[in-house]
Amino acid sequence: MFKRLIKLFNKLNIFSFLLRAWNGEASLGRAFWIVYILFGAIQLLILEYIFMQQTGAYILLDVHNAMTDKLITYAFPYLFFSTMCVWACGKKSWIEWKISSRLFVSLPLMAASFHLTNIF
């Protein structure tokens, strides 16, 4: 099972794409839509499933409780990684797209970092 999954990842070159996005070599559109939106949604769905298995209920992000704190804490490293990928890939695009994408990805990162400072 895992061997097939590794072969699929090798065919799709996901790791090389993430490395190119981290270095700022990918296009801004691909970095934003694939790294930030698609992989971020997949990560959020996986975390939501894990927490649903533990608690038996979905986590509402507008309610401040211990499970919301855990979800944001677990999601923060990928949020930081994807924000840095989009930020680095914006250097080769038009100024309008560069500013709007950096603004769009930095606001959730700032909100999550302020949330983390309140926890600790």
C-alpha cells in the first residue's frame, strides 16, 4: 500500500514541486492554488477528521476552546510554510498579484500567530 503511494508521489513530483515553491521558482498561481489552497484544505480536512474521531463533533473555529487551540497549533507550521512559498513565488509576478497574494496569505498567518501568543 505504502509502496504504491510512494510511487504515485514520485510520478507526480510533489516533493520537487514543494521544493521549487519554497525556493520561489514556481509560478505564483501554482504556489497559491496548489500549495496554499489545495494542500491547506487537505490538511484541514485531515485534522478535522482526527479531532472528530477524538471528540465526536466537528470543531467550530469561531468558538474559542481547547480543541480549537490544538487545531490552530497543529495547522500553524503548514500555514507558515505555505505562506512563505506564496511570498517567495510572488517575486516574479505582476505587482498587483504580488501585493494581493501577499496580503491574502499574511492575514491568516498573523491571526494564527496572535492566537498562539494568547495560548502560550
